[in-house]
Amino acid sequence: MKGFSGFPQKGRLTKIPGLFFSALLPQIDSLAELKVTLYCFWRLQQKEGQTAYLWEEELASDQIFMAGLGLRDEQQLQALQEGLERAVARGTLLQVEVDRQGQTRNLYFVNTERGRAAVKGIEAGKWRPDTDPDTLLDLSVERPNIFTLYEQNIGPLTPLIAERLQEFETTYPADWIEEAVQISVARNKRNLSYIDAVLKRWQAEGRQDYRDRTSDGQRYISGKYRDEINH
């Protein structure tokens, strides 16, 4: 079993309707249905616009999500189909067929007032989806939390390190922290002091792409921050 180091202090939240827990969760007896349902709630909330929908191809294209449905491709697709069919049969999701470039494709909505109105509009020929399946959005858009990032690249956590990482998270943008970790790995300086020095330098003097810096990396840590990483 792969370990999980915990949720970060800050992070993107996904809204789940309260009725899911009281009315649906006690009835769902299929792991595939549960995974597909929760994934659809998450993915639809990443969508922009008044009417959020999912093409079936979008779900199947997310390799991270699909890997959790089975070991082989055929198992994954079978589990996806099972999960979608069960969610539609239960009434959690709404499914409608749309002709797209001469092919019939499945479109899914959450069974809300807006979703029901969209399905009726499609069936009546009054509304059509204006985008093709988007294969770029997947679970990888969720950044790893800062504890996982540290453990995977630097080393084991201690209570003191965890406290410092939480300070980083409230002080610096997430992409700064990720890049500072990448720099520490690239320079073989895998320690918190080095990461701290890089972040302080950026905060004081501005951040540039580390690939554009000098090869020895000393410009990151020159001046008053140099002493912080040399002990």
C-alpha cells in the first residue's frame, strides 16, 4: 500500500453535495461507481462556464485516474463503463448521446437542475456543447502537497521540518516551492536550508527561471543568504 503523508494546510477543495453522503453513499456497493462518481464531481468543478459537462473520452484519457480502476487497459475501460452505467442508472449522472463529426459520443452531467435543463436542450435541438473532449485536464493538475513533495525529493519529515514547510506554504507561491526543490535536487543540495535560501533570494530580488542562471548556481545563494546553506 502506498503511504499518504496527509493533506496540506491549504489546498483546493472539491464540493460534494450533502445528499451524496446521506442518500447515495449508503447505497453504492460498487467501487467503480464510487470512484467514477467522486471523480466526476471533482472534474466538473474544474470546468468553466455556466453548463459543466464531461465527454466520456475525457475520463478515459486521464491516465492517473484510469490506473486506479485496474491493472490492464481492458480492466480499466470495463470498470469505467461499469461505474458510468451504474451512476446513470442510479440517477447521480445524466447521460445523453451527441453526434460529433459523424460519431455518436456520450456526454455526462451531474443530475442537478442545470444538468437536467442542458439534457433537455440537447434532446430538443436547442443547445449543443461547444467544445471537443479536452484531454489536457487530469488529476496531475492537482499539485502534490508540500509534505509529499519534500519526502519524494529531499528526505523524511521531522516535526521541525514539517513546521517549516507549513511556513513556506503560507509565505511563498506553490510554484516557487516546487522550483526551489527542483533546484536543490539539480544542485545536489538536498536540504531545507538551501531551499529556504533560494526562496528568500527570490522574495528579495525577484524570481527567474533557474535554467537561465549560471551553471554553478551560486547566484542563487550569494550575499547574505550564502551562510545559511554552508553549514
